[in-house]
Amino acid sequence: SVPLPELIEVIPPVAPAPARIIIPGSKSITNRALLLAALARGTVVLQGALWSEDTEVMVDCLRRLGFEIRVETEPDEPANRRMEVTGQGGRIPRSGTPDAPLELHVGHAGTAARFLAAFVCLGQGSYRLSGVPRMHERPQAALLGALRQIGYRVDAPLDRLPAVIHGTGPRAGRAFTSVEESSQFASALLLSAGVGGWEVGVNGANADELPYVEMTRRLVEVFPSAGGELQ
């Protein structure tokens, strides 16, 4: 083998070529933005949105709820999409009845399951959220309990999915939840709080989870007609 010299000199090109890098979008941001866009009034365009299993589930469920969502590829990044959402100003077009609730299957998507649980309370009718068996084992009690605090009826004997949620539209109320278990409970409430008329109290100081609540708060500021405020 040939020994390496003690010093290897690297001479960069005289005029480096400019580089443009496109990165995949964020699942967390995309699912929050999709829901806020649905709550807003009029057409909202999301660019650089991530297309993944979780965001595909959210798009599918929103379409089942009656929202028009147009999804187009972005040529610069195969994982990204341009999404055009027609918001209904807080109205959920479709619903079911207590005897035949509208079915929403969330698969493995925990964010979709939790965000939609609060969202469908704004509808006028009944909705059944379910997922894969593993999703039915995941904790939901803190969120479902908070929705009951506000005054919504939630049928979930084990406080897990599957759950039937009976929407009665916006109603003034106050709910508390904690970030110790998951920030998604607080985020779910905050995303729909503005339209719902809810005051949301968040307890706990989980350093890993609080940034996600802050992310939700900042996205809500981008959609002033849709979101709520953290109390």
C-alpha cells in the first residue's frame, strides 16, 4: 500500500457553482396547516407540504368530511406536494348520525387521530375514529377528557380508539390538558379552539414536548381566522 502524505491540500474551484437544495417538508407542520386551512374561509395554498403516510391519512379524512383538497406534485422534491384546500370557515360539510356515524380511519397516524378528535366536535353529527390495532392501544384519555370538560359527548369506554364523537358545533368552554404525556393533546385543542370558542389551559413542563405546542401556537397566528389562543 502507498502511505498517505502528512498533508493533503485541497484546492476549491475558482468559482464554485451555486447550489440550490430543496428539503422534504415537515409532517408536524403539514398536518397542522391542513387542519387550519380547512377551518379557514376560502382557498388556502400550502407549498412544500410533506406527502407521507400521516399526511395522506389527514387529507383522506378531510376529504371524507367533505373538504375539497387538490394535491399536486412538486418537481423539485419528490416527497413534497402543493396542496390547495378550500376552507369552509369553521363548517364541517359532512357528518353521520349516532346510529351510523361517519367513519374516519386514521391507520397509524397519531397526529391525525388526535387533531381530528377535537376538530369533529365542530361538526353537527357523529363521527367514529378508528385505526390499526396498535393505534387502539395508544393513550387518548387526556384529550377525550378535555373534550368532555368543554361539554361534548365522547363514547369511548376505555378512553381509547375506536371512539364515537358527537359534534354539536362551537360552544364556549374551558379545558385543561397536560404535555407530560404528549403535546398532541394540547395542539389538538389549540388548532380548533378559535372556531370552537374554547379556552385551553396547558399544564406540565416536558421540555421535549413544549416546542410542539409553540409550533402550533405560531401556526395558529398564520391563520388568524381559524385558530385559538393558549391561556
